[in-house]
Amino acid sequence: MDKIKGFFDKKKLDKKFKKAGTGHTLTSSGSYVSNEGTSYRHAQPQRPSVAQSVESQLAGQAALLRIEKKSQHNQTQSSIVKAAKAQAQRELDDESKAKAAHQSSLSSKPSEKQFESAPVLECILLVCPFCSESFPRQEIDNHMLLCLREQMGDDPSVVSVTMFLSCNRNPDKLQAGKDIFIRVFNNIIANPAEEKFQKLKCSTNAYKDKIEPMLGHAELLGAAGFELNHIQSENSPGSTDSIWINANPDVERLTNLVAMLKDGQAMKPTLDRQAKLLHPKDILSFGPIYYPDDFYNLNKEEIAREHQMRRERVEKELQLRTKAMRERDAQQEVRKYNFTLIRIRFPNNTILQLVFRAFEKFGDILSYLTPILAYECIPYTLLDSTGQTFDEATFLSDLGLVPAAVLNFQWDEAVLNDVIAQNPKQEIKFLSDEYLDQIS
């Protein structure tokens, strides 16, 4: 135990000796003796004078004041910088959002711009299915309505149902109106003596929303035996309510109307082909085609979209792209035409000009052309300027035959030579005489 205690006492003395620094001797009693002989136990710090203490306090206060001012200045500068950074970040975010929205509108599929037809077609004509006369597309609906009203005296049931089915083009509204009429008529057929089923109030929401807006609704109700009456209003004294009343219902007539509404088909106007036979001298007399000034005008959105499309086109040319990707891009057309002008050039340089819808198929051209040819038994083909043939089941718009195209007519040479061999003096014709009389 004494040995251990002595060891640690010695360690303590060594530690004190090291703290005393140079020029001191550590005695056995634990005190320090300097080399000059002055003995002291511990080094005491020297107390500063009063003057030095005041000066130190003033200097410290001044230093603290400078530090505080600098801190306040730094805080002010920091708040200004933070506010400026926040404002700049908000502006960058708004600019990024606006740019992203603009890029999205440009990079999305271009909105299709609808055109009736090429400018060379002055007017699109439709044939009325009831009188077979042609009228401009904008006037055909009014004409069909007037044409049917003139025939109302012949058979009110048939004409009224035809008017209702043919003059209302919206399929959803047409179906909703049909359902209401069928339900009203069936209620009377099932309960012919019930007075509540013989009335149809014009003030109900169903009548205002689904019956009144439909063309021909009054004629159809009249054909069913309803009459429009005005009675004293129960809710508003002094005013009247309109109501359709069928006092003496004819069950057989109502049954026929229900059957016609269910099975009847709309009669739609057909496109007038506006067939014209053009000779070379007639084509030269046409002169140049002038387009209206607004045909060349582009708004800001179209200019920006065109710039974006050109830049994307350049970027795509620098990329390796598959055939499917190229075909998909080719199908994205900015302009979409509803009608197209087809010219068929025969070997004698005469041209048959016809009008078709853009969504008709190439087979529709052949169906129109075959019956009017002089020789229906001879096969023929229609080729483009490069000699390419077309698929009969493909739409004209998909074949690129819009808004106008020229097709070259060509007989089957082997069959044609056989016909010529049988009658060498016979003049080769392309169109039948009957058809030439119709279009001349």
C-alpha cells in the first residue's frame, strides 16, 4: 500500500514541478524555489491598476458596440438579400411555368384547322333527298324542312316522322326525343281512357329540354292527334299555360307512329358531284388561280407553332428514328379538309372533274366511274403521276388525295386490243353517250 501511495505522490510532485515552469526547484515540502532564491508556494497573478482597468472596460465596450453594429448591418443585408433571392426565385418559377405551358401547347398535336375544300371549289352543293334538287351546304337544312312541310298533307304520319328523324342531326338529342315520344304514345295505347295520359304540358322540364328544341316536334304531335291549347294557369292567376291534348286518341295511328319511330331511318342529303367535262382548251381558259389574302395570313400562335415545328424537324433529322415513328409524324396534319376535288384525265386529254368527301374511300371513285364508262366490260385502273395504284378500301384523306388530285385513266391494253380487233373502225370512247348528255 505504501509503495502504491508513494508512486502516486511522486506523480503528483512531478506534475506540480512541470506547472512551475523553468527556473524553479520543487522542494520536498511541495513549495517552489526560484533560481534567485525567492521561495513561494503558488504563482499569484498580478492585479492590474485602476487606470488600466477603466481603459480596458472602455475598449471592450467599444469593441462590443462595433460587433453589435456589424451584426445588425449583416442582419439587414441578409434580410435584403433573402428578399431579393425570394423575389427572383418567384419570377423564375413563374417564367418556368409559362415556358412549360407554352412548350406543351406547341409540342402537343397541332389543332386541326378545318376547311371546307380547296379554294378552287367555289361552293359545295348537296342534293335534297325529297326533291332531288341541289342547294348550297349552308341552305340544305332549311330547304329540307320546308320541302317536308309542303308534303305534310299527303301522309302526316310518314312525313312528320321523316321530318323528326331527318332534320335533327344530333344523335343523342334525337334518341332522347324519340324515347319521350314513344313513352307518351305507349301510355295512351295502354290506357286510352285515362285522361292524364292524354295531356302533355309544355311547362315541364322534359318538354322544354328534350321536345321543344327538336325540329318537327309540333308536326309529330299533330299527326298523333294532339292539339295545342291554352288554359288558365293554376300557379299564376291571370296567365295561361300551353298544353297538348289528345281528346280522342286513335290507338292504331299511335301504334304506327311508334313503329316508325323505332324502325325509321333518317334521309340525309347526298353530295352533288358537280361533274364537269373539261377539254384542254377549257383548262387553258381558266387562267391562274387566285387565293384570298386571308389564306396567307398567320396569327401569332400559328407562327410560333411553325417555328417550333421547324426546330423539332431539325432535331428529328439528327436522330435515328424507326419507320413507325416517321409514319406517325406524317399522319399529324395541321389542316384537315372536308371535301376534295378529283380530276380524272383520260388518254384523249379530256378531264372529268368530280367532288368527293375527304372521308370517302377510293373505291367510291371507282363505283361512280364504272357505270358511266363507254365499255364497262374492259378493266381499267386509275394511277397517279408516278404510276402508283391505290387501295380501294383506304380513305382519300389517308391516300393524300386532298384537297385536290389528278388521276390518270388507263384501259387494260390486252382487252382493249381485242375490242379494237373486232371492230377496227369503231371510235374509242371513254364515257357513255347518256352520261355525256347529262353533264353537257
